[in-house]
Amino acid sequence: MISLAFLSPGRAADAAGLHPVARSPMERRQRDAGAVFEERDGWLVPVSIPGEAEHLRTAAIGDLSHLGKIEVRTDRTSGWTPADTGRSHSYRISPRRTLVLCPTAETGRLLEEIARQPQCKLALDVTAALGILAIAGPERWTVVRRLTHLHEAGSSGEVAHVNSVHLLEIDATVWLVFPQEFGHYLWEVAVDRAVPLGGGPAGIDAILGKHA
């Protein structure tokens, strides 16, 4: 079943002359860096940041918090995990909990599809609860080593003194998935570690190599 559906950013709609737009907790620092923003799928996202082409040669720091995030819960015995599709990616948090990451526009459809599976006990859109910081470039793991003792994709733990961070590697880019309230801080720390390597901030089009 789908529980607490009202928490999903995708359910926001224009009303009384107001146009709701979701924003990342890292937005302020991206504005400070001169980011150009666009509205996409209900989110205001940094599509480009000055100097990003140079930063990508070593370690570029990007914000993918707009991507959909679905927490899936099963019983202890099912062992079922939603399959990756090439556009969605699954990460098992615990024996009964899996996090699915997907394109923003596909979140609602995928949520309903997962919820219909008999093994699924709960499917919840947690997009607004989690941030995603991406590190791209040949020195991405150097930045990670300067942030945490976690050095392998698929691990979870403390990153820059922030607990409950999931460390993934997708399409040769390291993704840090974390509670959104730490976004401002983690952005500053990650950029600070990248700058001595010749890296720095980048927009989502540079990080993903396409519109997303």
C-alpha cells in the first residue's frame, strides 16, 4: 500500500495564484557560486555553474536532490528488491528496507507500481526527506576519502560527522544520499575538499551529461 502520500512533492499543485516549486537545501550555496536555475518537474534545479567544465576534469560537486526517492519495506523473508531499470537504481538499507532512486517525473508511476507488488508492505515517497550530493570526475574517490572512512560503494555510515549517509556509485559518479537538513553543510565541506584538487561545483546537466 501507499502510506502518507500527502508527503510526496509530486502532489503539489497550483492553487489560489500560488505556484509551488521544490528547492534543494543546497540552493543558497549554488546561488553564491553563480548557478543558473531552471524549473524542471516541479523542482528549481541548478542546470549550470561557472567553471564546471574545468571542475569535471578532477572532481565536480553536484546536487541531485531533485531525483525521486522511494523507500520500500518488505517482510523479513521475502528477499525481494525492486529491479533496477537503467533509469532507476535500488539500494538495500536493511533486510526489510530498500531505497529506490529514479527520475523525478517517474516517481509517482514507479511508486504505484512497487506498491502493487505482493512482497511490498509499504512504499513511501521520501524525496523531500533526503538530499543527494554527487561527485564526478577522476578524483571523485579522493574527495570521498577526505570526507569519510567509507571507501566502498554500497556502504553506509558517517560522512563529515553526518550519520546515516548512503554511499553509492552510479555511472562513474559517487552519490551521497543523506538527511536533507545536512545539505548546506555537506555541500560546503565537499566543495572545500574538491577545490585543492582543481575541482568545484557543477550543475546537474554537467554531472549527468544530459537533462534530468
